[in-house]
Amino acid sequence: AAPRNYITVAELESVSAFMRRRLTLEKVNCAVDELANLADANSKHIHSAGTKASRLKLSESELQQINQLKEISKNEEVKGRSFVLK
């Protein structure tokens, strides 16, 4: 599972006043959850696409996206780590 490194009140207080007026602890940590969920979904797609039955259920564009994810996951910089595209 992708890590969920939530920010603390102290960390939020360390940003500029401009940012503090626009962000809340809840909003930032919700974004952390969303990114972790996307990374988990990428991982699930990479691992579930290995079976022939699952490949038959996917569209051509989905297969291309999964192949792209597989190629990225082989890169030494991200190998064994969670990642999000876009």
C-alpha cells in the first residue's frame, strides 16, 4: 500500500500565511489520501493485468495504459515504490 504521510499542525503552520489561509489540515491530508489511492490503483492494475482473463476484459486503451504503467514501474527511480501519473 502507498504510504500516507499526513502533515501535522506544526508543518501546516510553517507555510506562508498566504497558503495557510487557503489550506486546512483536512484538505491537505485528504489530498494525501487521494494520491495514495491513485498509487494503489496503479499497482493493482499492474499486477491484475497479468492474467489472460483480465486482459480479455480490458479495452485497447486500458491495455496501453497498463503497459505504460508496467514500463514505468521497471524504471530504477520508481522500482518498488508507489507512483502516480499526471
